[in-house]
Amino acid sequence: MPRLGVNIDHVATLRQARGGTDPDPLAAAVLVELAGADGIVVHLREDRRHIQDRDLQLLRELIRTKLDLEMAADETMAKIALTIKPDMVTLVPEKRQELTTEGGLDVAGHRDRIQQIVAMLHEASIPVSLFIEPDLAQVKASHRVSADFVELHTGRYANARRSKEADAEVEAITQSAKLSYKLGMGVNAGHGLDYRNVMRLTHIPEIVEYNIGHSIIARAVLVGLDQAVREMKALLS
């Protein structure tokens, strides 16, 4: 059965909106794990718009499943990861003005810099995943820089308005997942996935983990975090 990683950034976004202490991402992480999630995902952004350094330190002590730290591919962030020692680092592109991560990392275009960060993390025995478009050239580039995993960006599939468009994206995700697996990399998927569109991707056996945040936290506002996580786990099974 595929694993579910739950991104709790939006719990922190809600907290930061009022500048107080509630809701607490740490409490959310505990509830998410108790509900059966296989891991917690957080993105420590350069501008610290939601998750804070203190959150990350405390989450590292608290989490019993897996802590996946999303971060920009730069040395400053890599040094934080070397201190925290998450169970995995996922390198993502990052722009200050974006609302959420837009598109995948251009591994082929920034090979040297990414290879350097991957090597730094590998020296500390931290597995590295690269958040990429479902594109065969990016899959091959990820393999060349020694990534352990790729996380296929599912945003274009999630936002597809026409069935033909969705079909094309599913095919791209399928082929990228097959090639990644063939090259010895684990395959994760995420971005824009919700309770309606995730089902179709569960037919791609190479995808071992889905990282989902916004739709679960949004549903949790209505039905509670425990139920929201359990419903998503049930869909993946």
C-alpha cells in the first residue's frame, strides 16, 4: 500500500496569520501520526512564512514516523538540515512571490549546484528526494546527481480542466515513474492532490508515497484532522 506523507505547513500558515501560538503544528503532527499517516512533511522557506526554525527543531524530537524536510537547494538550508537531521530532504524550487511551490526543480539546468547539495546531505547519511516535473530528461538528470528519490510534481494533472489534458499528464507521470524505478530511485508524488483526483494515480504501482497537504488541512477544518487523514489513507488503499 502506498505511504501517505502529510504536509502540515498550512497549520503554521493559520497560526502566522494571527501571530499567536494557535493552531500548533506540533499538535497537528501528533494527531496526523495517530490517524495513521506514514510521515510528516514541512517546508522551511527562506522567508519563514509558515514553519519556523523552532517548529522544525521540536518536530524532529517529536515525530515517530518520518520527517521529510522540503527546502530550497542552497547551502544555508543544507546546513540547517545537517543540524536537524531529518529522515529525508526534498529539494524544491523556491520563489519569494509564489503562494505555493510552482513547478519542479530544473535539475538538468542546475546540475552542479544540486549535485553539491546532494553530496553534502549524503555525507551526513540523509536521503535526498528531488521535486521534479514528470519529464524523462529531469528523471535522468536526477539519477545523474545521485538522488535517492524523485517526487513527481502532479500540479498540472491536478489542475487539468479537460480529460484529454489529464490523460496526457497521467501518461507523463506513469512514464516518469517507470523510468525512475528502473534507474533505482524511489518514486513519490505530490502537489494539488485531493480526495477526488488522487485515486487515478494509485494505479501507478511505482509510486510508493503521496505527499499531500492543502486538501487534508482544508478538509480537517470541516471534519477534524483525524478523520481527514483516515479518509485519505483509505483512498490510497
